[in-house]
Amino acid sequence: MPEFRYIGYDSRGRRVKGVMIAPSQEAAIQKIKQRDVYPEEIRPVRVPKGGLLRRKGLDNLALFSRHLSVLLASGVTLSEALDSISEEFRGQWRRLTNRVSERVQEGASLATALREMEGVFPEYYCHMVEAAEESGNLPDVLRMLSEYIDIERTIDSKVSTSLIYPSFMIVVAVFVLSFVFTFVLPRVTRVFEASRVSLPTVTVILIRVSHFLYQYWWVLFLSLAVVIYLLWRLHRAYPWVIEGILLKVPLLRALYLSRFTATLGFLLKAGVPITKAMKLASQSTGNSQIKRNMERSTQMITEGAPLSQSLQDIPPVLRQMIATGEKTGQLSSLLIKASEAYREELFRSTERLLSIIEPLMVLLMGAVVGLIVFGVLMPIFQLNQIIR
């Protein structure tokens, strides 16, 4: 819903200002007057894109959930709690919290108010809040949401940190080798070509590679751009093809299964229906192949099959844990434990991979540099012998 910022005077003649949410400017003026405020100035406010806020505001989302849970558990009313939390934020998140508070004061449920903040609060978040409002355990569910968001932050931080060193090494390697092959080697090899001596095979290969990169570097960039474009088109048309391949990588499979089991466990614990929880959990993984598999599983569940039998594309150990959870009535707890196990597997696999990649990249760079040095020094030694 659009947001309007107003400046006016109350019934005592005091100057007041604030923000009003309304479908139109005329409706906003009427709502302001209902508060015994006569607007002097009213103008629409540009609301920033929610997707950007969600990517940058995961910390704020966890803080919002945690503080709201504590205040509600302490007996503070929802509108008062939202007003207090808004004081903790600055900028965009403060405005968003004020908008949510405004809608709640107008009689909307918290889940409805959150959904109107398009793209800011994830769909699973809104469904868990909606189920909590119906069951009356909103403080507990908000606490669970803050824990879940903290888990996601930990995973994202671990993965991002793990990618920094390899990415830096690749960028440095590409820059250094490009400089050597396009600027250094052409100037050095001119001396060898002018001498008309028989050159070693390594030197000949280096000269040809250098000439090719110097003259046809644009071909490589163009080819790379074409490959990236074709993969992008393939991913848009058939996203499950590429993401199905990624699902077979053990490290990524642990990441996807950790997200799926954690989201499904928290949703079921909050009281969300299993078919809706399956859909939201599959979407949270970010993998289209898992989403397709879960659509088939959801159809089997609606036809009466238990969850453990409908999940045909998950590891046998996880399927057995789900079957045990269904028998004992502890499905949500076992799913959360499974998520912890997959998360630990993800962290261990990441550390093992880094322990292999770091020395391997150093050795590879050393081998390439050594090959270049060898290819340059060998002709120099030959020329020295000819001169003597």
C-alpha cells in the first residue's frame, strides 16, 4: 500500500508530522482527519524495494523477531511492542516497522501487515506468523524465527567467507598471467625469434600462446560471453537441469538439505499445514530440482501417503529419520536435528575443501610461473653458449 508523509496541526494547534498508509492520497487525508489532525502538507513517499532490504537486512530481521518475541512474552501489546522496536532501527527499517505498526493499529493482523511489506518478509516468515496468531503462540514462533534466521546467517557467512580466498587467487592469477602473456613475453620472445636458433618446445608453445592472446584476446572474451549467455538461457528455460547437476555435488547437497530440513522443521513446529510447509521449504533451498521433487511428494501426501514414503529423492538416512519422527510424533524436532547434522557436514566439507584448494592453487601458480621461467631461460642459456 502507498505511504504518505504529512505535516499538520492537531486540535490544540500543535504542529505534528507523521506517516500514513492508505490506498490513495484522498484516503490518507481522510484518515489523518479522523485523528483530529488537519494536514497542511501531504506527499507520497517512495518505498525502497523490499528485495534489497531483505538481502541487506537479515540482521535486522533477526533483531526484529527476537525483540518482538521478548516484548510479547512480557505482556506488552503488539502495537506498543512494534512502536518500541521501531526506536531500535534507523532509516528504511524504522519506516518499515512504523508501517507495520500503523496497519496493526488499524485492525490488520500482524501476518497481513507483514505481507503488505512486499519482498521484505519472506513468505515462510509470514505463514509462520499467521499460524502462530491462530494458535496463540506468537512469542514462541517469533523466537523460533529469530533462531532460524541466525542459522541462515551462519551458513551464508560461512559459505561467503570460504569463497573469498579462492576468488581472490583466481582474480590475481588471471590478471598476472594475462599481463605476462600479453606484455612481457612478446617483448622477450622477439629476441629469440631474431636469433634464428632452434628453440625448446616449451618456448615455442609459450610464444604461440602469447601471440594468440595478444592478437585474439577478444575471441576469448567473446567465447566466454557466449557460453555464459547460453548457460543463462538454459537455466531460465530449464532451471532444474543445471541445478539438478549441482544437487549431485556433496557440498551443495548438504547446503540444500540443511535449508530444506530446517525450514520444514520450523514450519511444522509453528503449526503450518504440511503441504504448505513442503512448498515453502522447497522454495527456501533455492534449487529448482528439489522444488520439482517436492511437488511430486506433495501430490502423494494429498493422496494419503505418509511423508517418509513420498520423499523418494532424499538420502535413505534422512528418510528413516522422518519415518521415525512420524511414528513418535517428533517429526519437527528430528527435522531440525537433521538440519544441524547437514550443517555440520557442510562446514566440515568446506574446511576440507579449502585445505585442499589453498595449497593446490599455490602449487598450480608455482608450476605455471616455473614453466614460464624455464621457457624463457632455456633459450638464453643456448644463446650464451652460441656466443661463447
